[in-house]
Amino acid sequence: MNLQDNLTALKGVGPKKANAFANMNIHTLEDLAYTIPRGYEDRRSIVDIKNLKEGETAAFLGTVDQIVPGRFRGKRGQVLKLLVSDDTGSIEVVFFNASYLTKAFAINAAFVFYGTPSYNRDRLQVIHPDFTKQAEFVKGIVPVYPLTKGVTQKEMRRLQREILPLYDELEEYLSEETVRRNHLCGLGYALRNLHFPEDKQRLLESKYRMIFDEFLVLETGIMAAKNRAGAGKGIAFAQNDCEQEYICTLPYALTGAQERCVREIKADMESTRTMNRLVQGDVGSGKTAVAEIAMYKAVRNGYQAVMMAPTEILARQHFEGMQQSFAKHGIRTGFLVGSMKAAEKRAVLEDLEQHRLDILIGTHAVIQDNVAFANLGLVITDEQHRFGVNQRVLLQNKGENINVLVMTATPIPRTLAVVLYGDLDVSVIDELPPGRQEIITRCAVAGEGMNGNLLRRKCYDFVERQVRAGRQAYVVTPLIDESEAIDARSVNEVYEELSKLFERIALLHGAMKQEEKDAIMEQFGRGDIDVLVATVVIEVGINVPNATVMVVENAERFGLAQLHQLRGRVGRGEHQSYCFLLIEHGSELAEKRGQIMEQSSDGFFIAEEDLKLRGPGEIFGTRQHGLPDLKIADMARHMDVLSRAREEALRILKEDPELAAGEHLGLRGRVTKLFGEDMTLHL
């Protein structure tokens, strides 16, 4: 038996049980080995029953004196109650809705129970403790695993113990030099003590090794991708100032930050090195103008350019604006989205292939296999956080050594941008155009009761006044429908309430068809709708300069980064804009977030604060960013380890860029497994 074997190689794992484990993405013994415990229980000592204390979790040994099965207690169903004692006293052990456990116990049988005692009618009891027959009990620090339906802690621990001997045969995949230089314990030692640590010191050593490993593989992959992207000979555009022709026709002057960004892009495009650059800028900072300037330079050098946007309505907004701007310079712009008729698509594709189009704007439709360019030189993805890395790769594979520009309005802490977009050079537009008014932001705890209703009423009275003045408003809620599990206001509930106040009101949420969503957003953009009640589907939307109010219901259910994105939907026109964050269920964290939003409009500052408050979850959230999952490492808490792993990755790649040396083949295999064969990373 070895770690590459299927899980069914283990005793007691048949097809049905294997399917349950598959829901946890555990298919092989190696997958099982790298399933990290989510916590640990200290069962190194047995406590006498008389010394058990309410609220203090402990292990105790007791003999079953009495079994009382089958009593019904309302919604809790059948109750199994045991009277358990040792030489010092007795305690009740209770299992709700668990008559199936009756056969697990017998009078006079001894068990070790592990749980948290509490008092019920002056009698000490423990509810749903973990339990083991005395003969099978093993003292120690016990792992607690993440589970799924059909898999128990007992099974997980048994299977993990069964594969422990395999760790002794594990080959070290890091070089001796890397292990020595970074003071790492061995891999087998780390896995053994990660699952069943002999003491806390060994657990810490093992955790450090696994955290370092995750960061090292991640950083090696990211930097190898960046090195290879820059290693190929890219398209060298003419070293001139042709882009100034376009800049001079803009109806506004560029900010200093935009000018700096244009210089960085210009240097990339004129070099022989392939451009791979991220333009990161807050909402309204002028990223689109920078993208237009880059596209103009590409076209003036005889190449085509393409921009991919996440939604049809955003793509259409870009197209309509750019078509008008580029037409003045004789540049031909095309549009391609999934909802177009087949004949329209064929015409666009033919014009594109024959170079009768210079620029193509569209959605993910532009990465389909039948889309071919005559001479593609520049690829741009807008709102990159809505795309996966693979989609970006498919787009740049439409040509050879193409210059790539990635844009995002999602604020990313500067401390983490290098990790998330480590394969890209980063430009930051950290300056808003002059004349942009600060969005007045107010946060209020508008919970249930008279005061809460009064606050909410005042908020919507203000919205009414804005609507009467000719303005428009967004109202955002966290849910589509009411939920028993989540205590929050739904979009349907709020829409029904506000329909009594506003005549021209519409509803928008993610469960609607795309055509319906686009039609509603277009009506809102034209001013045919005064109040749009929506979920976060409007987080990335079109530019509506007349919208001046953003109301966020249940603001406590949104992270800072998302609140900032939502606020960015207003404040785009000449009128003063407002953002109201209504907290339904107050907490220290929610109110702290509200204070930060009231005090700052700097997306980068807000993202840094978000990182401090909640860690990287708000920023990374999903795999959309292209960042592989981390099982044990945490970028917020383990930045020092990340820094050391990054230094080691740089050192390794400097010595062996292809990871071709025998001592690096194991690391190469880990990197390839993490990032996948279908990405640009081919070491």
C-alpha cells in the first residue's frame, strides 16, 4: 500500500463510503494524508467525575449503570440517557435523536467520554460527548477534522491512524539545502505530528513545515509563470509618442497617477519583453482611459486589440463609449457577446479575421474557439476579479507573445497584491480625477423596534426627496428570498415594502435571466427607473451618473471590500452622492466596519483594514482570482513565513529556472499539480 492508492484500499471503505469522502475531495490516500485537522482536543489526562466543572471540556472514564432509551422530547425526537459513574461520583450522558446508539452501550461497560459538562435541574450532565470503549482509548492530543455527511470523526481518525506507517517511507521533495536553510522538520515527521502530535512543540514544528510548503509551492509557481511570461520575445511597438495624439483629444486632463501608469505601459509595449501588467485602481480612477490609450498605441502599430468584460451590459457600455472615441481617429471597433444572433456573430468574426476590425470589445464570447484575429497584439481583461486565470490565458493564446493588460477595481492590500497577481507587474492608479465629490457615508444600527424603524424611515424619506429632485437610488440586500437559516432582509421583501413608496421601482437579482437583468439595468441607466432594489449583482455595473443614493440593508453581512464596491456605484455625476449602511444586528465588528466606511473613501486603505479585521477571505474569497486553495497557510497571520518562502523560491529559481535539477524535480511536480497543466505555467 502507498499514498497513491485509491481510498478503497483501506479496510471499511467501500464504494458508498468512498463517494462520501469524494464530497470532501478525498480520493486517494495522499488526499487523506493532506486533509488537515481543523482543531485539536487535549485528551492526555482523565478527570475524575467529581472534578468535572461546568463549561470545561474534559475526558472522563465511567461505567454505564443505567440506560434509559426511547423517551420523546418534542422536536429533539428520541432521547438516549445514560447514568455513568466512577469511584468519585456520577453524571448523566445524553444523546438527542439518537436511539440508534442504544446498542452501542451495555450495563457495566466502561467508556471514556469527552465533552463539556453543564447543569440541568441541579444535576451535572454532558450532551453528545465523543465516546470510546475503555480498551480502545488512546491518550493524546486528538485531531478534529472537517467532515461531510456520511463520514464521522471516529472513521477519520481510524483511517488516519491506518496510514501512519506510510509516512516513514515518504521521500523528501525539497532539497537538503532548502530544508537546512529554513530549519524545517522532515515531511513524514510533519504529517505524523500534524495528525497525531505527541506534544504541542511537535505540532508547532509540523504546522510550520506545512505552512512553509504551501507558500513555497505557491510562490515558486507564481514566479516561474512570471519569469516565463517575460522570457519570451514580445512584440516591440515603435518607440514614439503616437499615444499623445489620442490623449490630446480626451475631454479632460489625465491625473498624475494615470500619466505614471501610461508611462509604465508604454515602456512595456516598446520593450522586447512581453507585457504582463495589472492596472489596479479604485472605482472612478480612470482605468478605462488608460486602457484606451494602450489600445490606440497597439492599433497605430498595425495590431489589433481586444477587451473582455464580465457582463454584456458593461461590455456594451465600453463599446459604445470607445466606438465614438476611436471613430474620430479612423479606428474600427467591433462588439461580440453571447446573446447576438448567429449572423451578427459571423459578420464580426469575418471582419476580425480579415483585419477589417481593429478593436474587439466583448464578454467571454471573445475566447471561444471560433474567434480568430488577423494580428492580435494587445489583450485587456476588465474587472479581472470576475474572471479566472484560465480565461485570461485562453484570451492571450489568441496570438503569439501578446501584450497583456489586466484591470481591476477591487482594492487589494499592497501587502498581498504581489501574491495574488505575482505573475504580473503592478501599476496603481491611486488618485481620483479632480472635481469628484466625496460620497457622504452614514452607518446606523437600524434593528427591530421603534428606534430601528424610525432610522429606516428617515433613510427612505431622504431617498424620496432625492427622487423628487430627479435623482435615482440603489437599495441592496443580501438575500433573494426570506430564509429561516439567515436572519436578514430579502430583496423581495424590501421591494414589496418600497413599492408602496415609489412608483418607478424595479427588482434585480442573480436568479433572473441575463437578458432580463440587462434590460432592467438599461432602463435604470436611461432614467426610466427611480429606485433599483437589488442583490450584489449590481456590484459591477454600468455607469449611472444620475444615481446619487446607495442604501445597503443588513450591512453587517457584507465585508468592507464589498461595501466599498457597492458605494462606488454612486458618486459618478455632478450631484452630491450618499451611502447609507443599515445594520440590522449590531456587533463590534459590524460597527467598526461602519466607522471605517464613514471615515475613508480610499479603497486601498479600506482593503488593508479589511485584512486586519477579517483576514484575506474578503479579498480572495473564491478561486475566481486564480489563487489555488491553501489548506493550512493564512496570508494574514503567516506573512513572515510567506516572506521566507518567497525568498527561498527566488533563490531556487535563480539557480534552476526550469526546476530541472534532480533535487528540484519533487518541487516541480508539486507546482505542476497545484497550478494544473492547462495553464501557461509549463516548467
